[in-house]
Amino acid sequence: MVETQEICKTFHDKKRGVINAVDHVTLAAQPGEIFGILGPNGAGKTTLLRMLATILQPTSGTGTIAGFDILTQPEKVRQSIGYLTGTANLYERLSARESIEYFGALYGLTPEQIKQRSEEIIDDLDMREFVDARADKLSTGQKQRVSIARAIIHRPPVLFFDEPTSGLDVVASRTVTRFIRRCKVEGRTVIFSTHIMSEVEAMCDRIAVIYQGKVAAIGTLEELRAQTGKQAFEHVFLKLIGEDED
């Protein structure tokens, strides 16, 4: 459902020169899989997701989403994905319901489809108590639920989560993680990008460790433990990026 082939993104900075933000990354994620992308801040995780979502164009290499090429079929790719970040940027003068319905219209759903899907999602994410409140009156966790709702209203088979629990409290984070697990049960492919090891350890079927734009390793947690000879996931991660402790 998600595949990249030697995908790269290079930026040019006047002071720092050439920056290889993503450096020949090749990976593949299957239907019904939560695929973790783990790396420190600045490792290239967000840049990789933005290329897959067709927000950025690769310098070289390519990728496919649900069989559609990110370079030659960007509109098909966008129709096949939902994208959620840790920053819930909502138009503050719209209510939660209006935001959801607006995105349904952007995705080309009929008014009947929008109404049906909105009601389903409102119940699934437990949004009844605030769905008609304006976005500027919502808590951070409530805004994040609205962001999830608008990202999935068109039933995308692939979901990108880029640091989705950033800044959330324990209760709001649990809502996000429960939803991610539900996506797996429904057979969707979830790409879950984070620097929080406990989230990856608890949820991901396989993990790509990214450091300085490159893939350091890909595998299940047990495979990565076997590869490094470490048990604690923190030590596994440090070993893979060359920062192993004595």
C-alpha cells in the first residue's frame, strides 16, 4: 500500500550548503499494518511523509500509495490518504461539524455521503458534546479529534500520522492511539512517525529507524533486538544510530 524506491530530498542552504534531508530511503508497508517511522527530531521523518503525501516533490526516486505514483498521479494519491500532524490547525470561526463537512466536500463526497460519514465519525470519536462548538472554543485534544475526523471522512486506505500525540495529555493521546489501532483492525495501512519510543514499541508491527535522512534498520521489534543484541528499546535505538552506550 505504501512503497518508496530510493527516494531523496535535498535542500540548499546558504550557510549550511547541501542538506540531504531524506537520503535514498526504500521501504514498504502492507495493508493492515502499523508501520512506525522512528527517529530524532530533524531525522527526515516529516520530509519523507510530505513527499509521500505529494506536498513536496522528491529530488530523486519515487514512491507509490495504493498503487498510484506520487510523481505522475498526485491527485489519485491525495484521494487515497488521510494526513494528521501534531498541530491541529483549524479555521477558528467554523464549528467542528462544519470543518468535517467542508473537508467532505473537498474530497468530492455528495451531501448524503457527507451527512452519513459525519454522523459515523462523530460517534466513533465521541464528539457529540462539542461538535457544534466553534474551533476557537475547543481544547487541544478536542481539536485533534476534529483533525482526525476531517482526515478520514473519505475513507482513505492509507493514513499518515506525523507526531500525532505531540502536546496532548494522556486522555487525548489515548483517543488518538485507540483510533490508530482501529484503523489496523479495519485493514488500513498506517504510517506512524514519531520520536517517542514507547508509542512505537506499543503499537507498531514493523519499524523503520531513520537517522540523518537514512534508514538505519527496518524490522519488527524482535528483529531489531536480535540485530543489535539489545533488549531495552532505547538501547536498541541507540545501537542502530551509532550512539550505543557502554
